[in-house]
Amino acid sequence: MERSNFLFTSESVSEGHPDKVCDRISDEIVDLVYREAKKSGMNPGDVRVACETLATTNRVIIAGEVRVPPSLVKLDKSGKEVINPAKFRSAARKAIRSIGYEQDGFHWKTAKIDVLLHFQSAHIAQGVDNSSDQQGSEGAGDQGIMFGYACRETPDLMPAPIYYSHKILELLAAARHKGEGDVGQLGPDAKSQVTVRYVDGKPSEVTAIVLSTQHLDEGWDSAKVRTAVEPFIRQALGDLPIATDCAWHINPTGKFVIGGPDGDTGLTGRKIIVDTYGGAAPHGGGAFSGKDTTKVDRSAAYAARYLAKNAIAAGFAERCTIQLAYAIGIAQPLSINVNFHDTGKVSEAALEEALPKVMDLTPRGIRTHLDLNKPIYARTAAYGHFGRKPGRDGSFSWEKLDLVKPLKDALKN
């Protein structure tokens, strides 16, 4: 039996955190390739992106393997086709500007941007492309395990600690961009952390709040920052009570002026727990940002969340973890595992059998069902890939609850 009374903590980081700057640039690259593919008539299913970004003081390095339309290719001096860096640099600058970096140590206009992208390895490509000849469907882009999770703790069926950690930073970022009051003097770089007390397995109160946020005024101290941010923290927590003895740690080091990649080097894919469930559920082996959706690290994690969320919405359990496993070049998942954490009202084994009947869990099936071959990924780079509102542009389609009836029907049969 799992404990019912305990404390649990999750953290989030803002869009201006150095690692999130890199995630954003990498996902802007993914979106760029999908947009250019559509313009050129290239089949979006043929897009391949595996893009990593590094950022430090006024320097950005973008590297990786891609398969792109002709509009993103040029001839070098020897007449050989190479990746044209121009549009990739532009995408990176636009991302940095959108986040809000116009500082001496990191500025969207003056940062040097190196694009070291090259064409996808033929040996990797054959695992995906050639598999369709043998199996009738493209194979997975890599081996790996992916997890999806959902629970009844919040309206978006997410764990409470990560849900509120994200919400604090989202509200502060929105106010910063609008220039609202003192919050307009904050910088883009920030981190939050929320500790929640659970009683009888349910969130009951917040016992600790940590927020470190960059500020542009050298004269600000921790007390000044707390005065500026506390109303937004309380707004984010909403009806979840703050304990009378709650520990508040706002800019505990005292000063945070040098921020972003100028203060700490950033890398793509270094905040995977922030991206998912805040540690309340397992994470698979890979990050999401910078990858097209033949990479099951990304697409199958979205599918697992989609299935788990719909299972909870269908009333099957209070908590649900779903694991999917794949092998490179093989279309069908190697295994499906459902865990209701002793809260289930239906058979876990029965749901395992039902899942592939209501959704094609091959890489192509996932991309088709969730309509993933489109430029919708820059928005996922900050504040989590899960617990978000599905957009009219097709973004966050894995958060829809349109599989509830098919799941219920499948378990009746």
C-alpha cells in the first residue's frame, strides 16, 4: 500500500531559464522545418529533426541531424548540398527576443549563433523509412521507454506540486511581458518550487514555497522581490491553502541580476522532470524538445499521457501510469503496462488489451491520431508538455478527452 500522508515537492523553471531558452530554440527549429515542408510541398511525415542547442554568454550553438525541404538547403563552394543556416539563425533570434533577452551578456540582436546542422544519417533513417516495406508502417526512430500519467489532483488531471509550480511562473511571465507594476522590472530567468502536504492521498496545503527570479534593478533585495511576486503566487495557488507555518524562500541568495545563459550555460533536454510530472511519475530515457515526432521519446510520451488522462476521465481510477516500450525500426510497441496504484475500478490487464484497439500505437498511428506533423512545438518548451489546454492550431492535442467513450466501450466488450 502506498502512503496517504506525506509531503511532495516539484519545481518548474521559466521560459528564460538557460535550459529552457535552449529547449525553445530547438523547438523553434522543429516548427521551422515543418512550416517550410508545408510551403514546399514536402510530405511532413518525411521531416526529420534531432536538434540540440547550447547557450552561454552571447553565444548560441545549434547542432544536430535533419531532413529538410530544399528551401533550407544551399550549395557550398564545392557545389555540395549543405544546410543553409540563415533561417535557423533567424528562428533562434526571434525566440530569444520573444523571451525578453536584451541584456549585455545575452541579447537577441548581438549574440553569435553557430548553426552546425547536417543531414540525417542514412543508417538512422533506414530504421524508420525502410521498416514500412517490411511491416506496412514506419518503425520507431529509436528504442526506449515512455511514460504517461494522470491523476485527479487538479482540473487538468496533473499532480498538484508541478501544476502550481508551473502556474506561478506562467502568471509572473505574463505580467512581466505586459510590464505590470514592479513585476515588469523582473528578468526572464526564474525558478519555482512548491511543497504540498497530502492528507489521505489528497493535496491539503502548501508547506513551502521557493522562488528565485532575476531582477534588473541592482538595488532590489529579497524583501522587495517578495513584495512584487507574492500576490501572483497566491493567485496561482488559488483554493489550495497556504499553511500558517509555510516556509517562504524568495530569492534566498539575496541578489539575482546576472541571469539566463550569461549566468549559467543552458542545454536542450536538461529539464525533463519539469517537462513532465515533476517527479510524481516515472520519466522515460529521453527529452522531447528538438525532436520531430518519429522520435518516440516525444510522440509515444504524448500518446501515453493521452491514454492515461482519458482513462482517469473515464472513471477507471484515481491515478494512472502507462508505460510504452519500442525498438528502433519496429513499428508496434514491445510492451504496454498500466498501473492504477491501487485505485483502480477496472482491470489493469483489461485496459492493457483495450488500448491498442482504440488507438494505433505505431509511430505513424500516433502521429496520425494526434495530428502531430505540424509546427506546434515552440509552445511546449516552457511550463510543461502536459496539463495544457488544446489549441485551435492543433497544439496539445494529447490533452483532449475524446477517447473516453471509446475506452469505456472497449472495456464493455
